[in-house]
Amino acid sequence: MPDPYGDGYYRRKIVENHAGIFFLLGEKGYYQRTVLVRHDPLEHLLDIQKDLDRPIYVVPLVLLYSRDPGRQRRGFWEIVLGNPEKPSFLRKIVSFIRSYANAVMEVGEPLNLREVLPELSEDRWERRKQIFQLRRSLIDATNEIRRAIVGPQIKSKLELKEIILHHPRLEAFMQRRARARGEELWKIRKEADGYLDEIAADYSYTLIQLGERVLTWMWNNLFDGIDVDVESLHRVKRSARHSTLVYVPCHKSHIDYLILSYVLLRNNLYSPFIAAGNNLAFWPLGPIFRRGGAFFIRRAFNGARFYSEVFSLYVKTMVQLGHNIEFFIEGGRSRTGKMVLPKLGLLAILIQAVEEGFCDDLVFVPTSICYDRIPEEEVYVEEISGGSKRAESIAQLVKARRFLKRRYGRVYVRFAEPMALQRYLERHRYDLKNLSSKMRHAMYRDFAYRIINSINQESLVTPHALVAAAFLSTTRRGVSKAELLGTCKAFMAYLEQRGIGFSRTFKSCEAVIDDTLRDLERSKTVSKLKAEDDDLEEEVFTMEDAKRLALEYYKNNIIHFLLPAAFVSTSILAQETFRFSLSQVLEDLAFMKDFFKYEFVYDMDLRDHQLAQDVLNVFEALGWIRHQEPREDYHYMMTHSGLHAAQAFRGLIRDYFEAYWVVLRSTRYLQKRSYTEKDFLKKIMDMGQKALKLELIQSPESISKITYANAIKYYLEKGIIAKSVDEGKKKDKVQERYQDAGDRRIIQMYSKQIARLLRAPHLALQ
């Protein structure tokens, strides 16, 4: 055979624009280039590059026949078939036959040889060293790709427990606990071992493979498809090759973690270990979830310091071993459709893992998972209306079969820009070692809010969310199709001007709205009035009060996009003039942002003046307002088309104002006696129902136990409500009770503000 190096075969192929492949590792290649110092394909390519005008790219490529991360102990088949990292001929044949249909291929960042050429030395031996380093960088690149696909090797549950129980920090804690309680150390160790049994995952790649097939069947029955944003996924892949990732998705449904793990696995990223509430640890799902990578956390630690120490060390050890983590920063599922304010416990543990040297850095990946419809819709409406939360159980699992008989539209998964913790700390000049406890908590809160804001910004506008928002922009029980379509178009025009993403179903606005209305009719969320004859000119849709709560959930899916316009519109309309004051808009905006700070998450980097100006610029571009020659502070004039749009935007937050007013009115109950939170919420729910019947308030969706609880939290902070502690009959049973703070002037001030902003004088309390 002729020598392809010597006779110019490879050179001719490259000149003719053919692609080629060469192997970075292999015994024959190693012997040729390292022992005999002869042919090296990489060196040959660099020689060819000298004579070419166009660049030659070397692309690292990984082809895997198995995605099993493996255990560290060698089993029987490893002895017979050889090491998977250095497979025998027999292992190669077996692997190919068993796994060729599921083989995974990924490529890395291309290396431009034209850019490398000027850096090479003229000295032959120095040049050889440089080429060796170049080869090593390519091998490292393939290892990083492999790590992103497969993940680090899995330690058995027993091995992991042993590592944690022998950690010096936990050893010292257990010794102190043994001395303080006067118990033998082995009993304390046994207690810690029990906690680890309660917490730890027991990852099984075999179950992951089986789960993928089951979930494929499930998604095909439940949804019309799962849309993944490819560009944002590629950003995650690049980060996964160099860093340990922490996925932080929004939490709207029980199936969020199944969706995310499925999407990652199908796109050649290994499934993360998932922090799950211990309410899901029931049989038979608990053991299955553990094998799928779930580790369990108690909803509240309630002073359980030892449990807290064991749990935090488990999480820190997992990231130290290089495992990706997934957790829900909201703590639990959102029953309202909008993001719940963050819980900081697990986030603090992960930040401490970097601070204490368990890992150099962590990269957080805020993840948006949006649904056209969610399976838990009816359950959420019941809970918001005052029903108690149902505990997860085998009975609920059996009842869940009926969900498989329905269709819920599409699912949309998007990833925000990954956030490296170290970069965040450097940018804001945080020194973790010297932070006071107050500053540390503020830093945790700031980082958490940035994560939630990133999730919000990556979410999509779906047809159901847009139509729900249009329905609830008015308090009337009936809406004509023409009015509904006009409101949808107004919202769409605003969102498009702001550069907000829409689901791919938005090709024809009217067609998509028609499809959505038909779906809402089929599910009996809305009804269409039928005429006795066929000559009725316009269709009219009606909603029952109970169904408005279901629509409220989907409206809240996009409320964060529409909120700035809703705040500005509310202020403009409150001024009761077409020529409005900009300074009054800014004053009202500041009030509303503070008033609803327990409801919504705002952009931490956007000042009020800029936020208002951005909204006004969009309104002006759409012809809703006109810039006028300034008279004192009156720079803008609202148009007639702008009046309709402003009323629609204000309608989106009317229910929140009315809910907070109901709580203000309910404080009169506290003047007579104190109440527990549960009893006080029950009284507020009753007050809300009465106010709705008396038409003091107009929005049925304002009767929400969750919104009332947020309002109580705000009024506690502002000194309208006070809290006392009742030790009760049992010494270990402490009960908090709400009572009147005694300052009616604050109540009057807030009620007058609500009355002014809603233009409803009857809401001003005396």
C-alpha cells in the first residue's frame, strides 16, 4: 500500500474539500508518533495548513455506546469483557450490537489550525511538544463532552454514607452532641445514618433508561409535543462541559422534574440529582424517585439542627463529587400561576459549599417550563378557594390515571443565561468570609430574586395565557368575541414591542385565539351564548365565577410581562385626565411596587424611572399616548385607543387591589379578639364572599386564600396587624395569633390609595 503521508493523498483530499477523521488515542498511532517519531496526523494537517488560504478545522467528537456513569467497583462483566475505558475486541462487538441504536454523538468547539500556526516554533522538537499539548487539549475537550453527557462516576449509597459520616465537620458535631446529651457516640452515628437513609438518592441508570421509555409514552398521551429552545440548550451544554450545574426550574406542576430530566437526557446531558419534598417519599413512588436521582428534604427543619447538619453535608458532598443538582427555589408548586417568592435554605447551602471549598464554583441555570394547560388545574382552584392541600398518597396516584385521558397542549422549555456564582460575587464585590449575617441574608435574597427574574424573562406567552388575560381584563361575566380579540391584539402589540417571546403556535393571531376558545369551551371553562336564530352578529362568551379562578392561573403565567404596563396604566387612569403627570406616575409606581412586593418579583437592575419610561415609549410607539409640549409636569396626552388599552391593563391587577382591600376591611375582626392565622384567613374568606355579593368588589378571583396570606404578611410589616405568641396548654406547643395593632390612620391611608387607584370611592374606609 502507498504511504498516504508521503504520496500527498491526504493533502489532495483536503485541497478537494473532503472531510476526514483521525483518532486522538490508539496503540498504533501512539507507537508511530511517540516511539518512532514518525507520522502524526495533527502535525501533517498543520503542514498542509501552511499552503492553504482557507482554514482547516479540527472538531472534537465523542461517540458513546453507553451513557451509564458506572460504579467505581469492577463487576464480573468488567473482568470478562475488559475495562469500558479500554475495551477489548469482545467488549467492542458486544457494545455495538447491544447499543448501536441508542448511540450518542456530540461535537465540541472547532479548533482553527490557521490560528494555531503562527504560535508554533520552528524548532522541530519544540514544535513536537507544542503539538502534543494541542492533542492533549483536544483530548481534554472530548473528556469534558463525555462528562457533560455521562456525568461523574456514581458512588453507591453505602459508600456515600460512609464518606459523609467520616467527614471531620460531622465527626466534631456528633462528638459535641454525644457529650451534651450524655449518650454513646455510636447511637449518635446511628441517628445520622437514619437521616441519610431518609435523605439520600440511590441512582440507577437502568431505571433512568426505563423511565425514558415510560415518559415518552406518557408525554405522547398527555401533550402535543415538548418544545425546547435549542439556542439556550447549547449554552447549557457549553457550561456543562466545564462546570457543576445547578438547575433551578419554576415549579408549576408535579411533572416539572420529570419533564426537565427527560429533556436533558434526550439532548445528551445527564440527569441531575433532584431535591424533592419528603411528601413524595411515599411507596411506591419514593423508591422509584430515589433510583431516578431524587434526594428528599423535609418541608421544615423546626430546630432539627442535627438533621440540618447532615442534610447540608450531603448536598455539599454531592457537588464536591461533581454531580449536577436540581432544586425548586419556590419551595413548592405555584398555585397561582406566577412565581412564588424564593425560599433561601437550599440556595444558602449551595453557596456555602463554594465558600467552604467543597467546589470552586457553581453555575446556576434558571429554567422556564411553560404549559398550555396543566393537569393540576382543578386542584389548584380548590386550594385557592379555601380548600386544604391534599397530602400525596397512593390513592392520589391511582386517581391520576384520569389525567392520561386528556390532552394538555404543548410544553415549552427554555434555559436562561447560566449564572456563575463566583462571577456574581466578584461583580458585586461580596467577600463571603467577612459578610455580616444581615448582609449575607441580603446577598442570598438578591441572588435568588435574580434567578426568579431570569426564569420569568425566559418564559413564553402561550395562547391560553393571552386569552385568559384578555377575559380577566374586565370584571363583566360576559365578553363579546370582538372585544376579546381587540384586547388580545392590544396585549400582543405591547408584548411584541417589548421583545417578549411567544410560543410557536402564534402564526395567525385570530386562528390561534379561535382554537383556544374552542379548547376552553370543551373544558367548560367558558361558555358561548347560543342564539335562537342564526342571524346574531357577534358571539358572546360567558364565565362562571368559579371558572374565573382557573383563568386567573393562566393569566398569572404572563402577568410579569404585563405588570409594568398595568402599574403605569393604573396611575394614568387614577389621574382622571387625558393629560397626565409623569411625577405622579413615578410616585404611584413606587407605591404599587412596594404594596405588592410579596406578590411579584421585579427586575433588580431596573430603576422606577427607566421602567416607567420604557412603558411610555411603547405606548407612544403604539399610538396610545402622544408626547406634548410640556406644561409643568404634563408631558403626555392619552388617546382614545390608549384609554381602552389602559383600562384592559389596569383590569389585570384589579383583583389584587380588591384582595388587599378585603384584608384591610377584615382587620375590624381583630379589634374584638385575636385569631390564629387559619381562623383569621377563614374570616377573611367569608368577608370576601360578602363583599362580592354586596358588589363592594367586582372580581371573583380576588377571593384567594394565597393572596390574602400575602396581604397579611405585608400588613404585619407595616404595623397594621400585630402578632402575639400563645404558648397554649402544652409547653412545647407555641401558637401565633394575629391582633389589631391599633392604628386606624394607616388603614385609612391604604384604603384611600386603593380607592383612588381603582377610582372606586366606596373602598375608602373610615
